[in-house]
Amino acid sequence: MKNKHTAFSFSILLFFLFFGTKVHAQNVDSILFSNTAWHDHLIKKGIIWKQANIQGIFGSQQEINIIEVDLKKHGKKIHLAALPKSREKTSTLAQQHDAILALNGGFFDMKNGGAVDFIKVKHQIINTTVTKSARANAYLAFDHKKLLITDDSTQSGAYPNILLAGPLLLKDGLSYPLSKNAFNDNRHPRTAIALKGNKLILLTVDGRNAKSQGLTLGELEKIFRWYGCQSAMNLDGGGSTTMYIKGQADHGVVNYPSDNKLFDHKGERAVSNIIYLTN
């Protein structure tokens, strides 16, 4: 009986040690993120670009770029651009559409081009879903009056602009359940979009380099939650991750795309769709 009692007590101790350590690590990471000294750049009134290289968060180093867009001032200037059967660099597509900023969008066919998930631009369906994926459970949908990020296809269906991607990360300010798989649980460069009150949040996290390891989707979800977002969704990441700002050096590419395996601004991958803003 004594041995059983000792074993039970030891199991309880291990339980509290494990979860206590995990909670402590999350608290340390949230404090580290909250105390980050961002480099702020005013793109124009109502649009702020923020940069930081955060060391130690999640036991790693992360290069993060965020653009905050005031939807009250610029909600009518958000657009999608999509190529039905081809690919082009995010910066090139942005320049072709006279964008002041852009972000790579949803997943696409690497060989033939075109989105592999549903995308509609200005009422025109560009691509339909090729193969239904559990990952693709989030919709970015908008018109000139409203923008939403949702898992509800009925709610989003009437909008003239729709991009299906995912997974969804936050819903109503709460963590959205994530499946256990390599795509979600391994660290990769990430592109994502979120809503924080009346602000649209565009985010890139670079990866596959010692100077920025990339995030798991669980870690990315925490970043958005600590940032105060109510809804958030993952977009195409990896070598596709690219943020463009007109007038910046290196053809406007401000993050460190990883497709050339170098930590510079020249490793863009050709993609099939982007999210962008005009003047």
C-alpha cells in the first residue's frame, strides 16, 4: 500500500511540475512578446508597419513583420488579385496592381498555378477547391463596407471577394482547435491575417534560418492572442511567405523569403494570389 501511495504521489508531483513549467514558459513568452520594442514605420495615416527580431520567444529567434490597417480609413482599398492558371512573385503582382502594400495569399498548385482552394475576386470565381482539405477551414471575405474572418461558409458566401485558406487560429478571441500534424506542429515561415477591433493585421514570420526559426501554428495563434486579435487565419507560408511595401528597397520586399535558402530579401517564390491595398 505504501509503495502504491508513493507512486501516486510521485505521479501527481510530475503532473504539477510538467504543467507548472509549461504555464511558466507561456507566461515568460507572453511577457517577452508584450515588452517587444517594435520598429514602427508610418506608411500613411492609418497604416503602420512594425518590425522586430525577438530573441528567446518560444526558445527561439523570430523575425516578425506586422502591418496594421485602419479599416475605417482604408477598408474600401483592400483587394485580392488571383491568377487562375499561373504564378508570379508577390512583389510583381503588387506592382502590376499599383499596390502600396501586399501579402501573399492562399495555397496554390506549384506546378500549374492557380489556387487549390476557392477564391473569388470582385464577384468572379477564379478557382474552386480542387481537393477538400481539413486545413482549409477559414474564409477571408469582404466588400467595401465589411471584412470578416470566419469558418462559416454561409456567412461569407455572399461577399464579392472570398479567399479560402487556413487553418483558422482564433475565433471570438479564443483559440480555435488545431489538429496534430506536421504542417501545424513543425516550425515554418508563416503568413497570416487577423482582425483586432477596427484594424486589419497582416503578419509574416520568417523561418528556416538561424536568425528566424519560424513558428508552429500553435505558437502563431498565441502571438495573435497576445496581440489582442479577435479572429485570425493562417495563409500560405513556407517559401511563399512575402510582405511587400511600395518604395522600400529590394523591390519592396521587407521580410526574408526563404525560397533561396538565404536570409535576404531576394528569395521570393512565385505565387498565384495576393491580398493588397491601394492608395
